[in-house]
Amino acid sequence: MRIACPYCGLRDVQEFAYAGDSCPQRPDGPDATEGVMFEYVYLRDNSHGIHEEFWYHAAACNAWLVVRRNTLTHAIDSVFPVKDRKAGTES
Amino acid sequence: MSAQSLRLAGGGLIDRAQALTFRFDGKSYEGYAGDTLASALLANGVRLFGRSFKYHRPRGVFSAGPEEPNALVELRSGARREPNTRATTIELFEGLDAKSQNRWPSLAFDLQAINGLASPALVAGFYYKTFMWPVAFWEKLYEPLIRRAAGLGRAARLEDPDHYEKAFAFCDVLVIGGGPAGLSAALAAGRSGARIILCDEDFRLGGRLLSEKREINGRPAADWLAATLVELASLSEVRLMPRTCVFGLYDHGIFGAVERVNDHVAVPPAHQPRQRGWRIYAKRAILASGALERPIVFPGNDRPGVMLAGAVRTYINRFGVLPGRDVVVFTTGDNGWDTVSELAAAGIRVASIVDSRSEIDPAFKALAERVGARLFTGGIVESTRGGHQLRSVIVRDASNTRSLVPCDLLAVANGWNPTLHLASHQGGRAVWNEAAQAFVPGALPSGLAVAGSAAARFTLADALRDGARLGREMVAEIGVTPTAAEAVPSTDTETIGLKPVWRVKGGTGKAFVDFQNDVTDKDVELAAREGFRSVEHLKRYTTLGMGTDQGKTSNVIGLAIMAELEGREISDLGTTIFRPPYTPVAIGALAGHHRGKNFRPMRLPPTHHWSCELGADFVVSGQWTRAKCYPKPGEDLLRTINREVLAVRNGVGVCDVSTLGKIDIRGSDACEFLERVYINGWKTLPVGRARFGVMLREDGFVMDDGTTSRLDENHFLMTTSTANAGKVLQHLNFCHQVLWPNLEVHIVSVSEQWAQVAIAGPRSRDVLRGVVDTEHDISNENFPYLAAREITVGGSIPARLFRISFSGELAYELAVPADYGVALMRALMEAGEHFSITPYGLDALDVMRIEKGHVGGTEFNGQTTARDLGFGKMMSSKKDFVGRLMAKREALTQPDRPCLVGFRSVNSMSPLTAGAHFVCVGQLAVMENDEGYMTSVAYSPNLECWIALGFLKNGPTRLGEHIRAVDPLRNHDVEVEVCSSVFFDPEGARLHG
Ligand SMILES: [Zn+2]
């Protein structure tokens, strides 16, 4: 596979580290409960089709990216820095 | 030396001026440049090439290409011995040495052919049925027995003396296959100026044009081939890669290929690789891989002398070899008749032609008459006779009359299977095409097109047409303007009528479906009878298609027979999915130079060469090669370590600690960020001070520890353990970019920018004074324990000084820009000469940290919590931090969970071993009685006994108890006393001196 890093261009997948589903949100703060945290840490759907997931460009720019990948075909239809996503949702 | 008695007088693409001498089974032969091992042996009259896998039946050459199931040999000898190489693809070279496989004591006289008599025991599923019980017998008795009887070649068992390379290529269009379809595609695409790579596994480009006497544009096809190769060579963006097998298609247009750079010489020239593993990134690809001919299943169809009809054409036309003198052609379609005319043209007698079809073109009848062959229409070959060599066939004609036809070669033509493997590597299933009577590529991976025979478009005209069209289409798809279309070359006429016969019933004897794995039609019947009817079950139960040839000649026939037995259509049965590699790939080609010490990058600390000058011993620790110790002449390992430890504890020592991870963290929220990633608090840390921190993974287990210094209000320098430097950086970036992007913080690794040296021992300050610029006051009062400041050394060289200690002594770590590392070390040695300063290595460092109970890599094993490590009280209850909630889980806070404590040998001279498990004295050393495990051990020259750290149930409440440390792997069983994990200077007085 190849991933088009927004900073570095089209790079081989060996440069990246995978970190699974990008949708779960960490339950931040002192009020978070153990149950919710457990779900965040361990429970993931085994998606069939489009999957938004984290990839870390470890061998280059150190950016955490959100990659939309079809788990059936490995076709990737978008890649963007995770920072942009967060900024987008909170602004 | 044997004469090449079966070499035709003329013709063939061999260089008769260049004779090559080679050996097979110890006997010397001669062949020509341009031969394969198979063609050269055939020219010398050799028919018997090996013994079959299970039944040790004599086997000869069956094909002329990569599909060969029989003629597998051990190539070369000694460390270069390569088992299971296909004689049909080995390019002949001077001095080639090959041996037949799987025979004992000799190829012609094989005692184990008796397996054939015991064959009822070796039918499908026999492994599963026969050797079930008792379990212990499998490993000791059955497996060695079967392995001796049934097998392939032997691995060399020596280190491969040759080099392999990895290489990368990028292109617009990759053309796979150098036959007429591939060449015409490369030409049509290449003329546009696009970047083209054409690969063919063969050492000569041309594909079927090398094997057949055909015409293009009214001239011999060889003329078109020569002109095409000349034009392709003239195009600067076209790269022709013969001897290069594209073995796999991976995601996003990435192809794996192996270039056999020097497989056609005995020993690669100096500095050249034997093979080169390519990764080819292609925007588009055209699969023009041709097709593989199918056998027919009938008793004795494996006898040496039975050969695919297309292979017969190849041996005659390409290699100028007479594959037999009396030939019977058994065909189920028009294509077999091409072999008849080629045989006749070469002056070889065709005794009989058996065409299974009752209606055939009158032109074929006329051809049979012209060559003087007896013609059986609607007939079949029922069985074969002969020992190591075909002597005759039994033909059953349309009226069921049997005739014995003497012959020494039977050419079998049953249609072709498109070589569609790569089209299915992405999971696409092949689909049955009734008209072509073959599986054709189904849904294609994006960017891939299929041309010619690989798409079951079997005529030469279609191959040329497909190639020309797809070549232009593919470049157009990537935005390159193709040149104007030219007229597709014309060819002589060709008909491809076919009515395949999958198997012939009625004869007696074994009829093989999979030659390499010795799977017969009876095995397929048995599988059907026992309910293993799905394609995948059939394959696994019978092992059909699971040999090194991966069923290139057998899969489709196996399916067809199963369909027939089940009364279903082949199209309903489906087919298995092909997976890479298309042909076997040597691990060396995948590893390239990454083996031995080059398996991974080697990182050297800044003072490595200085350590070499001192005669240090080194140890590989992860990617790093670090100084283990600095032995003096005649000093053994333990004495060296003891001397280094005592030198530090009583005087002063220096050690390069640059390998520690160093992460620079800045920004107005830097402190808040540390609060969230560490379990302990950071808000109270003043500028100019360092603090020890522990970080958890989100699942509550410890990730790493280290000291972090506050160099300025919003500027921190974090250190990590050597092993976790990368992991911690990734984690911090995750925390920042994913979890808390709104924190104003900047994180960058500076591990390689700074050389860092530990100066440890009671005299360390005295030594430091010799290198630190005098304006910096490093007195105990002004620079106390845990001070951390930016200073200068050696006259204004920027540096960072930290008063931290891993050894438990008065100690400092001094960092300078990496290029100053060696100069700093030399300056320290000079400044410390008066104090007998001693360089110490990783081992002494380890002894001292164990004496102090400091945890290290073996304690951070991913299964230990902060509480297990004795850091429970550091966990802040006033803030949220990564891992906080998960660390509170019930099982992680059980009071009897193994916790860190120290251990010492009861008999002080009994060495301890890390990895030993604890059991109470008097109890059996079994899992139920497990009390914990030992993680770090050392001989302490200060305590004069063996000491250890480890995790013990209720550890801190058991001080003074005696317990066994049992290590069944290394046969160790030592009684130890549980004690505090801090063995030396428990009050920590020495730190503050
Ligand atoms: Zn990047």
C-alpha cells in the first residue's frame, strides 16, 4: 500500500505505523468513568468497507493522519492530518 | 562425454559455436549457450530426471517452462545448493552441476519405489487418518519415516555465500510478459514516450514466438520479433527486463519481481548480486503472461516421454532438440495439430495422431495423411507402457477397439489455462469461460488490463491486437497522448477449436492429476466420496495444487474431475484464489542486504570510535551497538565489570549515555501536557530542576520512565529509556495531535543532536570542574541533586548539565552537541586522570542500577503496572492522566499481585538467572505454585554476592523469607532470600555528597 501524506507526498506504507479506528474519543477529565474508558481502550468494530483510521508517519514527518480506507479493497479515498479534523469539529 | 545425439542438425535459438560442459548426477554432458538444463539433457538423450514425491515413480521433463511439476533438481552444490529448481527454467552455464532429487540409492534404481506397492496407505487424507494416534508417535516415528520416503530436495544448511539486492522502480505502465501481446503493448505504449517497464521471467524475450513457426505480415515471426526488440531498445523510456519474474501484485499498483541477475553463471562476478528483488510501482499494468498448457489424466500419464504438445514444439524450434523419434500426438483440439506439422517439418516421424473429437477439419485429415500418421478420430490414449521410458501407448478408437502403438514420445494437447495468477492476487476470482473452456480473469484490480492468451484470447492475431490496443489505452488513461494507431500486423491463419477431455476412464494404473504431489484421479474420487467437495477442501484433503508448482498444470483438471463426479458445471464449482508468489522466491531476494548484522540499521553512540581505541567489548542492544565493558589485558568479563563498578563507587567513572531518548517539549501548555502524560505532578517543578517521571499506556500498564528537566518556564527536556525512545515520541505526538490538539505545545526528538555522558562517583564534581567553563558554579550548594541547567564547556561550547544519577553516586550527565561528543569524552578523561577516572560500560551501569533497585527494560515488560514497580504512590489523585482509569482495575490492584522486590543468593556464589520463576521452598515447581519471576540479575562486587530484582506475590511483606528461583530452561534451581530492592546505600546519602 501507499499513503499520500499531506506533508510528504505518496509514500510506502512501511514508513507508517497503524493505530486502528480513529472514531473513538478519549473520555477526558477527572469525571470520566472506568466503563467508558474501557470501551475507548478496548472495544472496536471490525468494519467491513469504509474505515477511518489512524496512521502515524513515523519514518518522516511524525504526523498522525486520518486515512479513509476501504477494508475490503484497501482503496484509500482521503488522507488528512488529525489536527485538522479536531480543529474542524471544535471551531 | 556423451554426444548430443538428439540434437537436430540445424535450427534453434542456441549458439552452436558456444558449447558448455555441465554435470547431472555426477555425469558430464555438453550443451549449448541458449539451452535450459532440460533441453540440454534431452539433447543428450536423458529422459529420467527424478523420482516422484510419494510413490517414487520415474519422472521426466513434462513442460518447457515455469509450470514444470516433474523435472525438479538440486542445482549447484555446497553452500550454493538450491533444491527444487525447475530444469526447464535453468539457463545452462559452463560448469553447471545438478542432481536429481528424492531417489535412493540412485535415480535409475530406487528402493523406495516400493511406496508404489504400498500405495493404498498413501491415498488422499492419509496423514489425517493413519497417523492420528498415539500423538507422541507422530513426531518420533511417523513424521521422520514419511519425510524420508516422500520428499523434495535438500536445503543447503549452510550460509548463502552470495549477495542479494533490493531495488525499486517506478513506471507509467508495467508490461508483464514478453510474448507477442506484451511486446506489442510495450511498443504501442512506449512510442508515446511514457515510462514503460517490460518484465519476462525467461532469459529471452519473445514468448510463444520462440517456440512456433509462425508468420507475421507474411514474413517469419522471428523478423517481427527482432525488429520489435530493436525499436523497443531504441526508446529511452522503455526498460526491458528479461530474467525478471513478476511474482506478485500488491495493493495500490505495487508489484514484486525477482531479477535473476547471475543465476545463469556458476558464481556471480565480484560485487554483483545473484538476484535482485524489485518493488515496482506502476500507474498501470498490462498482464500479458500467456497461458499454460493442460495435461490429460489417463493411466501412466506421468511416464517419462509423455510431454505437453506445446513443450514439444519448444524443444524442436527453440532448442533444436529431438524430443523423440516415434511420436504419438494426443489432442482434444486444433492446437495439437500445430505440433504435428512442427514435428513433420523437423523430420520427426509421427506414428499416430489421436484426436478425441469425432468430427475434425478435413484439412487435419489431409495433414495426417501427408505426414504418414495413423489417425484415430474420436479416440483416446487409454494408458502407456514402458519402464523408465515410454515404449508404447494403448489407443482406444471410436469403436472401442484397442491398438498398441509403439512410440517414445507422447505429445498431449488439451487446451490452455490463461496465466491469470496476478489478476487474482488481490482476491479477484477467476471465472469459467465456456467458449474458451478455460478460467479467465474475473473482476480486475484497478489499473490492470489483460492481453492475449492471459485473457483466453489464444490466437497470435488477438495477442498482437490486444497488446497494441491496451498499450495505447493505458498511456491515455494516465494523461499521455498515444501515437497514432498503426495497423495491427497480420498473421497466418490459426484455429483454436477445442473439446477438452479431463480424464480417460477404463485403463488400469495410476492416472495423475497433480504430478508433483502424486495426486491421482482416485484421490479426487475419494475426496468426493468422503464429502470434501468444495474446492478448498479438495485442495487441502488431497494436497492437490499444494506443491512448489502450486498446481499450475493440475488445479483446473482437479476441479473439472470434481465437477464431473458431482454432476455439476465447472463454473458452479469455482476455483481457489491464487496468492503470491507466482513461482517460488528465494528468501534472500526478499531480504536483500538486510541479513546478519545488517538485518537492521546499526546505530553507534558518538563515542563509539573512542571506545574502540580503548579495546572495549561491545553488545548489541536494539539498534544500538554499545560498549559492554572496557577490559584490561588478561581481564575476564566479571573482573572487568567489578573493577569498573568499584572505580565508580570509590572514585569516578564515565559512560556514554547518548542512546537515551531526548525529547524537547516547548510551548505555553508544555507543563500541562506533562501533567497529562505522566502519572506524577509537574506544576511545582522549578526552572533549573529535573524530576523523575513515569508514564503509562492508556491501558494502565507502564510505558516508560525517565527524568524530565525544566530548562525554562515553557521549555522541558524529557529523557526516555533507550529502547522506548521511538515509542514514547509516537505516544507524545498522539497525545498532542489526536487527544489534545488545542494545547500549545511543540514536540521534537533531539536524541541524535546531543551527545550525553554520565560522570559518576564521589570525585565526579572534581572532574567536571576541569571541563565546565569557570563562570558556572557547580558547587553542591549552587548545583544540588536534581539541578538541571544550560551551561558552557571547553570555552563557550553550549552544554546541558544535569545532576541525576542512575548509579546512586554523586553523578552528573553532561550533554554537548553530538559532534563534540568525542572531544568531551577526551577532555573528561584528561581532567580525570588525576582521579584515576575509569570508563565503564553497559554491564557496570546495569550492576549499579540493580544494586540501587532502579528498574530498567526488563522490568518495563508491558505487563507491569506503576504499583508493581513500586511507583504506586507517585500516581496523582488530583489530575487526569493517560492510563489513570485503567490502572485502577481490580485485577491490577490485587494485593497479591507480584510486586518488585530484591533477592540475594542464600549461597552467595550461586549465580542467578533472569527469567527464573519463584516457588515456595518445599513446593513442586509447577505453574499452580508460581509466585512470580526474576527480571534482572547481577553479581554485586560491593555486597560480594549475586543479587536480583523480580516480581513476587505480596513481595514487600515477605522480606527475609527464603524461596526457590527455578529456571527449568537452563536447569537452575537456587534458594534466594527476599530483600529490599535497594541493596546499596538505602538512605541515598551518596547522591547528595
Ligand atoms: Zn509525512
